Amino acid sequence: MPRKSDTPKPTPAELELLEVLWPLGSGTAKQVHHEMQKHKPDVTYATVLRLMQIMHAKGLLVRDERERSHVYAPVHARDSMQTNLLQDLVQRAFAGSAKALVLAALKSGISKKERDEIEALLREEQPQDTPGKQS
């Protein structure tokens, strides 16, 4: 059965780079390297550049070559990538059941604050009219 989406899946290192690049919108390898060093001081410029080149080849980044320093940008917005990764996880690890994913997440331990936020969100999603009730 073909996959629902042909969006390439980023590796953990590629996802780290995307987390830096998404807020920037676009950037050169030098700019991304500078931002990544704030969280991962041992990362080298050569590693960042090579990773960005690989991500471009995989279709995760687009590259503007009009300037001397190439400017890279994510192909997919953060929310689009997260949705795609979540759908893939639900299919692969939870046999297509979003309910099973949610239950597993809830069982893994969440804070009271997170539980309250989830309950508030669920209350907001409740339909205003209930069956059998006349308006």
C-alpha cells in the first residue's frame, strides 16, 4: 500500500537543524551554524553545511543560489512537518489508531497543568447542541 505522503522524514539531526531554521525562515549555513552553536556548542560549520546539503538533496530544504552564500529554507512549515511525522507515527506504531497514541501519551505521565490544558481543549471541542435537545 503506498504511503499517504511522500514527504521525506528528517533524521534527529535534521530535525534539530529545522528547529533552528524554522524561526529564521531562511538562512545561510553560517547563520544556521551560529544559531545552532547556542544550543550545541560543539557543532562545526562543516557539519552544518554538509547536513544542509544533504537535506537539500532529500527535498527537506530549498536553496537559493543567486548569492555567493547559498540561502536555504525549509520546504515544509513546522506544523505541516509535525502533522506528517505524527501521522507516520500513528500508522507505524499504533496501527493507525490516534486514540491508542493519545492513551499511550497520557499513560506516559503528564503534569497536572498539561492535563488541565488538555481537558480545557476537549471542552472547547464539545458540540454545543446535544442529541435530543431542542434549540
